[in-house]
Amino acid sequence: MSDLPTDPMDEIFTSARAVIPGGVSSPVRAYGSVGGVPRFVASARGPHITDVAGREYVDLVMSWGPGLLGHAHPEVVSAVQEAAARGLSFGAPTVAEIELAEAIRGRVAHAQRVRFVSTGTEATMTAIRLARGATGRDLVVKFSGHYHGHVDALLAAAGSGVATFAMPGSAGVTAATTAQTIVLPYNDAPALTDLFAARGHEIAAVITEAAPANMGVVPPDPGFNGLLRQMTEAHGALLVLDEVLTGFRVHRSGWWGLEHADAGGARAWEPDLVTFGKVVGGGMPLAAVGGRAELMDLLSPLGPVYQAGTLSGNPLATAAGLATLRLADDAVYARVDEAAGVIADAVGAALDAEGVPHRVQRAGSLFSVFFGEAAAAAPVRNYAQVQAQEAFRFPPFFHAMLDAGVALPPSVFEAWFLSAAHDDAAVSRVLDALPAAARAAAAARPG
């Protein structure tokens, strides 16, 4: 590929599809829901990515969350380079793992023990196995529209009714696997309490995204996470809080920390187990499970719940994560919040100006847009409402932004991500692109 044509994306995508299923290593990257050919990225720095044709974009994906400080932060890169010079992988414990676990516990006190893995999927899989091992029960409760990685038991779609046993949400996932998963509609307190009244003694755990951001941003109703804690505690089940996306991004202590701060200092509810990813690895493949000491010590080698991984706690990844958490101070979170607020407000104003019915929803610095009269009339609280939106308006909106040099998540069902590196110039470029994108959304028609 040394002699690239002026715009090589079609040729590169064709080459990619010849050797990689769909041409990508994760489905959303293929632009399937927005159409067109994905941008193949050559480099990234600060708030920008640059594709292989040399075009620069303001990035509002930020590697789907890890880029809290911006791409290729010099101190993070330096930490990884220094670690690489000492060796890429040892298959043995390192001091950096201890330091990163201590940094996590310093931000999230209920993560008394931390086990490192390589992906968010591994983290949630381990948490569910640990919950079942701790309780001796089989049933797991999740919520429709929540994504917890591609664990078989959690790739489940709800059937009809308020509380149903799940059906497989992917080929290759057996009905027997998902038969021990119950899917509830999100933010539905009566459905939750009814389920626990009927079957609470069978439930090992409830797993929930702390603030859902994989169906668009759909925050928990005030008190809903607290109700999850109340129900699980009363019935001897565990609460698994999935902060793979929100952890250390929306607050120095994740969404749990944000709810705690909003409580005005009163002691907040605490989960039994919590999963981290994205920011905790600073852009490198790393994730973690944390929780109470007596639960975490059930993991091997101390306890009977087996978990292992050759690359778990990889020294390059722990170096990146430790550098990121050390740099992520109050000023970083304040800047991310400020930039996100300006852009979210501007998105709403641009769509309003073109008469496009919509709602912009936020969870801390995360936000996304829902299109349609129903969304405009009332907050979007569950997956059924997410699915009912006018999703056809997003592809032209997306491509208009891309043409103007702004890279959005290529799906209406994803959150937008800012970083501390999004300075006034980067934000202004986003604002300048919005009027044309809003006009494209207004002109869109279904089908």
C-alpha cells in the first residue's frame, strides 16, 4: 500500500474484507448503520485523528472512551515506551499492578481487591462467575439494551412481557446458556420488585450499566441504582455495577462517584462487584474486576472460582492506565464536562433551528441524541423507547459532520466522547459543522 490513491478508502476496505470478516475487528467500525466506507485511521493526537489519506478530524469517539486525556498524551506515551523498553510481557506479577490497583482503590473505596484482565468482556464474565460462585445460585438479571461485552449469557434479548427468560441474541449462543438470564425493561421499578418478590431466592446477581451508554445515553432514574442495591441486599443476591464505560470517565470515581457527589456527602449505596475498562487502561487492552475483599478472595488461587489470563495485568497496559489515572485530576474532569456541555447544547440548538424533533440526553460528560417527536416529548428511559426513535435521521447527520471534519460514533446508539484535549479550536470546529448536519437530518426521510 505504498502507492495509495488520492482517496484510498474503498480500495483499503475491499482489501480488509478479503482477510477480515466484514473488514473490521469490531462490528460498529464497519459503518453498517450509517452507510458508506469507514475511515481507516493512520494516527491520532490530542482531539484529532488523521486518516490514511491525510484528512484530519475532530474526534468525538476517543477510542470509545479511553481517550480521557486526548490521544497520544505525551506522558502516557512516555510511560508505555519506558515499560516497553523493559519487556513487553512477563507472565509474572509486577509492581505496576499493585500501584494501579491501589490507584483504583483510592478512587473507589469499595474496590477493596482488584483482579486485572484484558477486556471488559472478561471483566463482566468474571464478575458473573464470581457472583454465582459466591451465592450458589444460577439466575442472573440484566436489563434490555444494556451491553456487557460478548459474554454468551449476557448476549440475551428479551421476549414479550415485563420479565421474561432471555432468548439468544446472537447465533452461536445456545438457548440453554441464556435460560439462566432474565431480562427486565430498564428503569422499571415495579418489574424489578415483582421479580424479586417471586424469585429473589434464585437470583445470583443483577448486572447493570452504571449509566447506560450502549443504547444511546439513558441515565438511571433517580434512586433506581439505589433500589437495585436494596433489592439485591434484601434477597441475598449480588449487585454487579458495570463501569467499563463510565468508570473514571464521568467522574474521578465513575458514575458511582457522581451519584455519591450528587447525594451531598451522604453515604451512597455501594455495589458488591464493579467492572472497569476503557479509561483504566489508558487506551491499552486492560480491564478489571473489583469488590469486597471476602468476595474477591473467592477467585483462584485463594478460592474455588477460576479465572486466568496470560496477558492479564500486562506491563504496558498497566503503565498506560497508571499514568492516565495519575494525570486525571479535577481540572481534567472540569474541562471534559465543560466541552461536553457546550457541544451537547449546540447540538440541541442546531436541531431546534431546523425544526428537527429530538432530545439530547446526558450522563455526566457522556451524551447522545435521540430523534423523533416521542423523544422530544419526554425523556428516553428504556430500550423500547430507544428503538422507537427516528433513527433514519442520524446517517445523513453523521456524514455531514464527517464531511466537515468531525468524526462522530458511527451509530445513533452510541455515546459521544470528549477529552481534556478538546480545546476551544476543536470545539469551534464541531460547532461550525452542526448547522449543515442539522439541515441534513431535517431533510432525511424514512426508508
